Amino acid sequence: MIIYGKQLFLHVLEKHPKLINEIYLSKECDAKLFSRICKVGKKIIRVDNQKAQSLAHGGNHQGFLASVNEYEFADINELKKLNFVVVLYGISDVGNIGAIARTAYALGCEAIIVVAKNINMEGVLRSSSGAAYEIPIALVDDGLSLLNELKQCGFTLYATASNGKNVHEAKFKEKRALIMGSEGEGIPQKAVAKCDECIGIKLKEDWDSLNVSAAFAIICDRMINE
């Protein structure tokens, strides 16, 4: 797996150097930074911009790239032992998933469960600025079964919906799961039916919705700091 971009590159270099296999540099960097890179003890390969662009599939690599181990998803059975997880039901945009991962880690949500067949973790890692390495993320393809299992483990399930109870007026159980759906389709009705309560954000000026990552930030903060 190739990671690129200076911020993500430096995050992995500092926090997870053992994940790195090879380093690719397409620009000169200052002596202090180059010394940090060398201390990792990995092979450093100088590449031209054309090669760097190829490795980054045309993305903005900023001259810093690395080959790293494939992302290891968390064991769902371990996440069931936690008290606060978020379930991303049908959200596929890596920018939104990455932003949610960054916010979840920063605010104190303990884990993320993505309901999907697959996920582009390279994109998620970039958009999360590396935070996706710091919070457990599990991938599950059967969302309805997942919700059943969470309930059996003692989770109270809170689904987000535009007509749900105002999150600022809601009270939350200690062991809880927040279910977020995609902006377009939302959470499937069969999944909503399995949840214990629907919550939402009261918006002003007759606005009908927020970006899912922005909505998550507001609700997550409220659930942690009610």
C-alpha cells in the first residue's frame, strides 16, 4: 500500500515506523528532516516527479511517499467490549470517513465500524491525516446482523435522522452505538427499525441537512459531554 502527502508521511514516520517498507522522495528536504527519515532505517529511493505521480495515482504527494504494510482492520469482537462506537452505514466517501475518523479520535469515540463490502483505506488514511491509524476501524458487510450483535452485547443503538429527537435534549446510555447513514440515502429503514432511538440536530434557517462528518462531530461531542 502506498501512502503519500507530507502530513500523513510524517505521522507514519513518527508514530508507526515499523509499518514502513520503503521510502520514496521526489524532492529535496532539509537536513534535519532527512536525518529523521534516515533514522527509521528503511530503504530510501529517490524518484522523479513522473514516478512519484504514478505511485500516488496522480494525487498530491508533495514529494513524500512510502510503501507500507496493508491496513489491518480491527476485530469486531474486540470492539464489542467498548462503550462508545460509531457505525457508518453505507457511507462510501473516503473524505467523509477520514474526517469522521479524525474527529472520533480527537473527541474520544472509541472505534469505528464501517458497513460496506470494501473500503479504500489509502484514501481514508490521507483524509484522516493519519488518525485512522490511531482509532480501531472494523469492516463489516452485513449491517443488520451487526446491529443485532451489538444489541446482544448490551449496546443501545442511536440512529441519526432529520426528524429524530434533538440531540441536545437526549440522554444516552453508557454503552452506546451511534449509527450514521449516507447523506443521500440515509440509514436503511430495516436498520433504523433495529435501533432504540432516533436522534438529530435541530437546524435553523430552514436548512435541511449537514455534511455527515459535520453532523457526526456535533452529535459525538454531545454524546460524550452531555
